[in-house]
Amino acid sequence: GLADRVGLQSVQFGTACSLLNADGGRLRDDSVVAVWAEESATNTDADGTGDAVDYGEHADVPLLAIDGNVVAVGSLLVDDDTLQYNADRENEELLLNVWDAKLGGSGTVLWDETHNEFNGLDGFSTFAGYASENGYDVRSTADVASDLGEADAVVIPSTTESYADGELDALASFVDDGGTVLLHDRADYQDDDATSDLNAVASALDAPFRFNDDQVVD
């Protein structure tokens, strides 16, 4: 996986969900999965609603996938709460490596605050500062469709509101024109996430992966 290739040893996918394929089944495609959970990890239907796909015991559980300019991360990964327990800053290094691979080490990255996200940019201040130190102009946006013209990438963290058709069309055109979209979901403890909304974005971008409505545990 990506973490192994760049020599990272302690990346922590806290409060994580797994990924699925575009049909809602288990994602097994090594060509798109960049990070797998440890072999000891399993996934559970954390909210008890019966809508999670079970990977079973001793199965590889995908956590991060990349296809073209679309990235899916089954964790917020670099929010301030997580980074206080990630003293080696390897979570930051992992995500910055993804940004560098997609954006070439510089560019304008929008952080979407349009859809009542669980964490706005102020909840990722440590990573935003680190990315800025490494060549990126990180900005929040309250109108993602209108602001895409000035961006090289957009980050969409776990949301609580769906995207309108016009916004989905704008994001699809953005990717077609070379822009990068990074989707971050999280584990669903109390059925209060919006996995279906992020999956609607992934579908509009014709990505070969979706988010699972589950929790990965190890």
C-alpha cells in the first residue's frame, strides 16, 4: 500500500469506515486501494441498522483508494483531534504525499464548508498549516460550485447535507478538467453520518469505490 511505499509505520485511521466497490460490494481492487487496514482489523455495523457490508474475519479491509483524480479516505485522518495522538505526524505525511502525487507539490485546495460538514477547515488547522508550509494555498469555501474555477483540488469531509444536482455536475466537470476531489468519510456510530451523500458524489464522479456505512476496529 501507499503507506508501505513511502515508509510510514504508524498511520492511524481513527474513527474509520471501510470502502466498497461501485456496486456496493467488497472492494478488492489493488489497482485503486492505496492503504489497507492491518490484517487483524475487522469491520462492524456500528449503528446497528443492518446497512453495513461485512468483510468478515481475516479479510483485507480497504481504507484509502485513488482512481485518477478522485480520492476516498475512510477517515478524517488529519483533523486536529486525531493529530494530537499522532506524534510522529505520519498521518500528515501520508495525506500530503497524496496531495503531492495529485497536485505536484503546489496549488489551491478548497475545503468545502457548504454542506454542514462535521468539521470545517478550523477543525483541520494543524494540517492546513502544514500543507501551507509545503506549497499549498488552503482555503475554505461556502459555495463550492462557484469557487471551483480558482482551485486545483477540493476536500469534502464528512457531510450532513446532500449535494444538489448542479453541484454534482460542477464537481464532475472539475474532475474532467483535471481537478482533484478528496472525499473523507468517518465511522458511523449512531447513524448520524451522511455516507449516502458522499457516495452520491463518488457516483457523479464515476469513481470505482464507495464508502461503507460501518466502523473499522482493530
